[in-house]
Amino acid sequence: MRTAEFDRQQVLAAAMNAFICKGFSKTSMQDLKQATGLHPGSIYCAFTNKRGLLLAALEHYRAQRSTEFETFFAGKDSVLDGIEAYLAGVLDECERDEIKDCLLQKALSELAHQDEEVEALIGSMLTDWQSAFTEKLRQAQRLGELAEGRDCEALSQFLVMGIYGMRTYAHTKPAKGILASLAGQLMIYIRG
């Protein structure tokens, strides 16, 4: 049997966007064919099935978001300025006309308690993300940007909760400026 030739990164990015837009259950093979340009047979050959494509898309999302995370800190005068830039990026995504959901949030809310492997992968990704914030906050503490007595792990948990809360609240279409105010309040709390 011939193996399909395609740009794996492009296909995973397209599949990721399809899953973000419609969710796993409502994304049909026809939707994936249209999004990726691959015929269903090629998708099955390369990823076994739709679930296999979701798992690969989640791993792609992990790598993409991890790289993106670090770019928010590059060239900043302080670690806390990097966190503020990250929040500004989230805010930008939340205030667009077409809100860009988080693939983790979308997949977790849809597949929790239904697919242990997907749930474990998402849990691991969320833990890694929170740990990255914890490490940045510890770095800020070492640099004197954050008071010694602050619990960096608790702060990172609060930050992650706040980001997911902003993403969810954005769907209610709050008045202009409310999300920015909430992001500002989150940063005030983090800075202490």
C-alpha cells in the first residue's frame, strides 16, 4: 500500500482548527477532508482514525503553544512583563469577532470521562503549562520582581484559572473593556 504524501504540520494545523471550530464529535470526516485536503483514506492511513488525528493535533498544539509561550518572554525587561504580554495575547484572542477557543479546553469539556487517553494527554498538557508559569514566577522571585513570600505554584494555578475563565467569559460577549479590566486585575494580583 502506498503511503500518503503531505505536509504533516499543515494537516495537523488544519485539523486542529477544525476541531476547535466544531469540536471533536461534530467534526465529520468530510469536514476534515475539506480542512486538510486529504481524502478520508489518507487520514485513516496516516492517523488510523479521527481520534488518532485528534491525538496528533493535540501534540501539535502542545508544541505550537510551548514555542509561542516562550516568545512572550523574549526581549522583555522582566518576567512579569512577559506574563503581562501573554495575557495581552489571550485578551486579543478573546476579543476577536470570532473567538479562538483553546483546543485543550474544547476537547476536555467534550471528551472528559469518555476517553481516558485523551483526558490524560490534556491533563499532562495543562500540568506542563501551569508548571511553565510556576517556573517563570520563580524566576521572577529570584530576580526580585516578585516578593519572596509569594507561593509561585498557587499564583500559577490562579493565573491558569483566570485565563480559562477569561476564555469562557468571552463567549458571553461582555461589554468592551471588561476583559481587559479583568486581565489587568489578574496582573495586579500576580504582581502583588
